[in-house]
Amino acid sequence: MGILRGTRNLLIATGIVFLLQGILPRSFTLTFSLIPRLFMRGEVWRIFTYMFLHGGFFHIFFNMYVLYLFGNELEYFWGTREFIKYYFICGAGAGFIYALINFHSYIPVLGASGAIFGLLVAYGILFPERHIIIFPLFIPMKVKHAVILFGIIEFLGMMAGRDNIAHLAHLGGLLVGYLYLRYRRRRLY
């Protein structure tokens, strides 16, 4: 199975936007990143556009690698339309949760990680007994355990609050993905 259309288009679009970030003025990134205070004032496009922006090579690399690994199989299982819908629901939902809690903040948030964490939880629900290798530990682990581990890591990171990572958005993607799949259970698996 090659790279399916929806996954491929998300990879290409995100890659193009990342290249544009490198050649256009910083105002491009600021215009399309999720700035909670501006979102709450009505700049609603930000909840969708922030997913295509990234903070550096490793940020985009790991997000797109997970999109390729898990997204392609989820798209095959659900179909392109449902897969794309789920991706945007998780990403936008993660951004909404982040903006709602940090409504006063002017600090920009960017990255597909909320949507990616939604894909992780979907993969964990659909294929819980499969084994994956966790980077950088290189330890095989059941997907259901990996999702729990990543959730714990993100929660601890959020509580520590000493980095520039929007851990709350990551947890938001997990939560939105989980709730969506539980609500839509009969249609999606």
C-alpha cells in the first residue's frame, strides 16, 4: 500500500507551509499560528491553520513521521473523507481546548501535534495489541501502552511547565480523539 491521498495531501501541504515559513517574513507564522487571545476575539481561522506551521525541523519531522506511520493505515481503514475529518476535529479541538484555558495569552502555538495525538489514540483504540518501537528507547511496546505512556509524559510536561511545548494541546488531541471515537463508535470501528 502506497501513501494514500489524504495522508499524502496533509504531508505535502504541511511541508509547503513549512518551506514558506522559512522564506516569508515572521508575520506569516504569526498570522496563521494559534494565538489564544486573538482567536477568542474572532480570528477563528487560527484554529485550523496553526496545524500546518511548525517550530523547526525536528518538530515537523516527528509529526509527519507519525502522520505517515499511523495516518495512512487509519485512512485505509476509514476512508479518506472520514480520516481527514477526524484529523481536523482532533487538531481544531486540541487548539480550542488550549485557547479556552489560555484565553488571555498572546503566545503563538503551532504544530500538528494535537491532530497527531488524536491519530495515536485512534490507532491505540483500533489496534491495541499491535507492537510499535518507541523512539528513542527502541523498546517494543503495545500501542495501547504507548498511548498511555505518551499521555503520562504530556501530563507531566504540562505540570512542569518549563518548556515551550503546548502539552495541553497534545492532551487535548488525545481527549478529543478519544471522545469522538467513543461517540462515533459504530461507524468507525
